[in-house]
Amino acid sequence: MKTCIVWLRQDLRLTDNPALYHAAQQSDVVVPVYIHAPEELEPWAPGAASRWWRHHSLTALHDALRARGSRLVIRRGASRESLQRLIRETGAGAVYWNHLYEPQAARRDKHIAAWLREQGIEVHAYHGNLLYPPGSVLNKEHKPFRVFTPFWRACRQQGLGDPPLPPPESLGECRLKSETVEALALLPKIAWDHGLYTHWTPGENAARQQLQSFCDETLQDYEKGRDLPGRAGTSRLSPHLAFGELSPRQGVGAVLNSFMNNATQGSGMDTFLSELGWREFAYHTLHHFPRVTDQPLNPRYEAFPWRNDQRLLQAWQQGETGFPIIDAGMRQLWHTGWMHNRVRMIVASFLTKNGLQPWQTGARWFWDTLVDADLASNSFNWQWVAGCGLDAAPYFRIFNPVRQSERFDPNGGYLSEWLPELAGLPLRWLHTPWLAPAEIQHTCNVRIGVDYPAPTLDLNNSRKRALLLFRRLPSTARD
């Protein structure tokens, strides 16, 4: 009996899982393993919201494997030592996994692969969570792309990849001892997670259902609907992709099939594929420039005089800045572990450009509170908004939260949902409640500065201050 180990990490699914599929093709018994070693990922060990999701995702995967006569073997401790014990217990001659691209994980995997081969153990690694392996899409000078549009054009010229792989037909019987998911203590000790339960269902089955629902109900209007936070116009697939409950190839296949059945979805399909491309661009950037997680990719910004304003930071974190679109987004994040993408850009611009707080501070908060926290995308997007990343928003692009709110939540539905204390205000004042006359505040039973905070800063003056500081940065840059 030929036995192998499949080391599962950010690929918690059975369908289109190259490591699992090929292991099952080449072995009689496949041992699916999850090793809990968050300390190996420091300083970017998973945050609280991610741990909540992982608990439920692992539970769902365990149930799916049990239904196929197998089981998920869970171990705790250093990955290399855990694999060594598993090889000893099973007699496995090969270990399979799908690549990770985060710097800490990639370095660890490289060392473990070398060590396994020294022990005579086969190592099979696959690119299961991206459409294009990092390093496979380069410009004419064989260097990484630094601008998204030509990068995505080059990707599309390679095609959209092969169809998704089916789940393995048989994995063999696995009777190995295992830790329980509960023993990993991933759930919070203080019950703050009610909103996560209300808004999300982790797991591969839920991911497939959400993908189908997106194609059936949302894809046709996705190009415009994704910008409106008061509507269910986004895919809501990001946490499923982040944990590998769904592969990007499955996303591509589903929207292509949907388009074949309904040609009017063409613009929505192209927009969604471009969003997948942006995710690819973030991962390729992380691969080529690992410093993106902590350091500005544009070295001019190393000299930027970021400020340490704990009062402003706390108001931002708690959704008490006095700017409704900012506060609605931050409260949505705290309650649900997710924030609408348009609002993410607005709150990030406010913190870094109006507030002059370091982008790393915002990235850290998102990392701990997002259920879809993804190191490549999180770091890349914060640098994009702050102006210091690749293909970044120029320094003079500072989102005005009032104008953004009026444009993308014109009827105030999003603001009213997350800021109930303002829900009684007439629409005229909802986006700028501090301008509401005293008699309006009294009639609507909301006192600005008491029931809802007054603005924490002056938008016009803070914008001028930011532009002045950005213009003073050195004009020369190095790669």
C-alpha cells in the first residue's frame, strides 16, 4: 500500500485541489493533514477574525473528508517535527502541498522541502491558489510588471488556465490519531463573534453556493453594483478565496459558464475577472518584493513624516470619526468581519492622507478584524491607497468621504443600517450631520457631539496639509 501525506494550509477544499488530486492519483492511502503552527508565520500570524473562520472551515473540511471515508488529521507544533512524526507513523514516502507565497511560509516550505528530500521523501508542490504562478508573467525585459493593466493583458494572453480539477474519487482509509478542531482554541474566549455567525457560513459547500448565487443574481450588474455599499452587489467570495475553500479557477469557470448562458453578463464577467487579476497582481508583487508587507515599495515614502495620533486612530477603529461613511464602514467591519471594497478605499484614504497615520497601522487593524485577511492583498491595497505601492493612487488623489458617500450611497441606506443614531436625520443632512441645524438635531433626537461625534478633523485643511507634505518628498526613486 502506497501512502502519502497531503499538507493542507490555505487550500481547505476537495475540488480543484492539485495537491490532493495528484496525491490520490498516485497513492493508495492519502493522509490529509493540517498542522497548527501560527508562530511560524510571525509577525503575520492570523488575526482574531481569521482564526474564527479557520475553526469553522476546518470543521467543514473534516466533515467532508469523513463523508468520503477519510478524516482530517490535525496536529500542533513545529511543522517539520510534526511531518517527521507523521511520516514515522504512516510510512509515507511522499508529501504533497500547494504553494504558499507569504515570505515566512515560503521560506519555511523551502527548508522543509530540502530536509524531506534529504530523508528520501518525495516532495510534490503545486500552484493551487493562483491562476498564474509567480514569476511566469514578466515584461519584455523579463522583469516584474509594476503596472496592473499591462500585467493583466499579459496574463490574458496566456489564457485563463485549465478547467478545475474534480474532487478525488478515493482517499483510502485513515485511522491516525488527531487533535480536535476545538483543541486549537481558535474561537474567541469573549463572545464578540455573533455578527460573524449572522453574516457568514465558512466551508467549501458554502463557497460553491455563494459562487453560484453570485453568478445567478449579481454578476449581470456587477460592474456598477460592486461600487454601491448599500446593495448586495459584490461577490462576497473573498474569504472563501483567502482560505482556499474556492480556487480562482473555479471562479473563472463559473463566470464563463454563466456568460455562455447569458451574454448580457459580459461586462460583469470582465470586471470580475479583472478583480481576480488584481488579486494575482498582489500575489506576484509579494513574491517579487517581499518587503511589501512592512516597507513602502516606493522608497520616496521612507522619508514621509507619518504621525502617531492615538486619539484619531482609536476614533477610526471604533467608527467614531464623525464622518458617516467612515464610521459605517468601520462598524460594519467590527460587526461582520468584512467591509465593502469601495468603503475600504475611503476609510484607508482618510486614515493615511487626511489623518497622516502610517499605512502599516491600518493594515494591521484590517489584518486582525477581516475574515478575508490576505497578506498579499491587504499589504498591496494599503500601499496602493497610501500612494507608496505599485501602480498606486497618486499622492494628490485623496478621497473626500462626503462626496464618496453622496455618490455611492445616495439614498443613505448603508449609513442608516450601520449608524442607527443618524437614521432619523433627513437625507439632506445624513452625509454631513454636523451641518444639521440645532432644531433639526433636536427634532431627530440626535445631538452632534453627544449622540454622534463631531468631525475629528477638518477635511479641507487636512487635505492641504497632506498635499504639502507629499510634495516635499524627494523626487528621485530607486527600484
